Amino acid sequence: MQPVDNKIISRIYGRGRGWAFTKTDFVADFDETNIHKSLSTLEKSGRIRRVLRGVYDYPRYSELLQQPVSPDLDQVAQALSRKFNWRMYPSGDVALNLLGLSTQVPANWLYLSDGPDREYQIGMQSLIFRKTALKDLGFTQHDSGLLVQALKALGKELVDDQVIEILSRHWSTTEKARILKDTRTVTGWVYSYIKRICSN
């Protein structure tokens, strides 16, 4: 392997299995031509997988099935948002699934973004971006939008102590502090629950 290949695969391995990425994640440190060559070489060798045109992942592997599992669509969505410089967060059903509050895997992974309407087919699932007014995208942290969307999808009546406990375990103390600061402009009842989640 070439030195650039080694550096790029080292960075990919460092992010862990399931991470999705594009050339944009490497352009600050490497020449674009070298990135293209490296990603092509790494894909041919089976070290990474091509998910969509220009989007790759470091596949998660099932010991039980003895084969790679399907791409993590949330990781793919985040890779695309970095590539196109979109701000985005998941719709309610997707947020509930990502946070372990719903075991139902959505057939359509819908994200609200400030980019154009786009739709991608990945295996049997669709990854959909819907353009949304910028005023609704006031968060700087991905996790902030994730939490707010999950709470709104549940509704005030269904947020109980068990839900708060599940959500509280999802983030570290440092991450909670960032979310708390980032969501101060959110509707009253939602922020009151965020405070409880982030103080646990």
C-alpha cells in the first residue's frame, strides 16, 4: 500500500466499523487525486465498501452471519450532509429508532435539511432528504436535533421516567452539556424534559 493509503485507512479504522465517509472527510489533509486513488484501491481490496456514488463505509460485520451487515443509514446521512455542507436532523420515526425508543426499523429514513430534496436507494431502504425552513434548523449539534425530534415524535404524554432514563444513558456528561446549551430556544415542555435528561 502507498503511504497515503495507509494514512487514510488508519483514519477510517480509527472511526470504527459503521463509519460512512466521502472524499470531503480527507481533503483538508490530502491531495484530491490521491484520495480518489486510495479510496478506489481500498474498495477493490475489500477494506471499505462503496455505498453510493462517492460514499463509502467501513462495514460492520456480523459474527453470527459471517458477513458484512447493511450500511448504517444515519452514518450515510451524516456523510452526505458533510459532503454537501447541509444542516440536517432526522425525522421523528428515525430519531426514535436511533435512540432505542422504537424497535421498528423505518423503510424510509427521512431527514429534514436545508439542502435540496434528495432521495437515495440503499438496498431495500430509502434515504430521503426534505428541504425545511432554516428557522427550524437552529442547532449546531447533530444530537440536539436528534433528541428534540424524538421528544416531539413521542409527545408530552408519552415521555415518562423510563424514557428519560433511556435517553439519559445515550450521551456523556460533556455531550449533555452541549445539548443543553444548544437547545435553549426549544418549546417549553420539550426543553423541560431535555433539562431532566441532561441532568441525570
